[in-house]
Amino acid sequence: MKTLEGVVVSTKMLKTVVVSVTRKTVHPLYKKLLKRNKKYKVDTAGFEVAVGDRVRISKTRPISKEKHYKIMETLESHKDKKTAIIETQKKSESQKRSTPVGVSKKSSASVVSRRRK
């Protein structure tokens, strides 16, 4: 069976999601790496997925006119990404707060006062 990995792009249909699969190929003449995307309509088969989730899909018998793949597993959830991003933002904010507040304000105020004169 052919298995692919991709990112869920759309969940607007019933029991069907659109998964974008990215592959890299080498240009035959210039030897440059090229990114190529292809979208597949995939049967969810009881999986709860959201836009942005990384999933593994595999080829099956034709389910409908354009649907020939099923989700095998969810590799990375979009919710996990959101919580990780929020945590890193909180850490960076706490590091910014640890710097003395008055130092940056005084330096910027003195530059502004110099320009006015």
C-alpha cells in the first residue's frame, strides 16, 4: 500500500478532509531542489482531525469519485503546536520582563529629546 504524510488543509466536507502532501524533487538540468504540493481528498474513518494536523494517509479502494485514501494515524496535532507556541511566547515575555524597564525607556526618551532640539 502507498502511504504518504501531509497536512490537513480543509475540513469543510462530511467524513472527508483535504490533505496537502509536499514532496521534494531535483530539477533534471539545474539540480535545484523543488517543492511540489498535491492535494488529496481523504476519508476520515472516525478520526477527529483539524486544519493544521499532520497525518499519515494510505491508498485504499475508491470510496467516491475523488476519494481514494484513508487516514491511518495522526502524527502531530495542531492543538499541540498551539500550546507549544503559546508556551514559547510566555517564556520570551518573561525574559523581556526580567530586563530593567527604566533603562530602555530612558535611552529612547533621551534620543527623542535630542531630535527635538
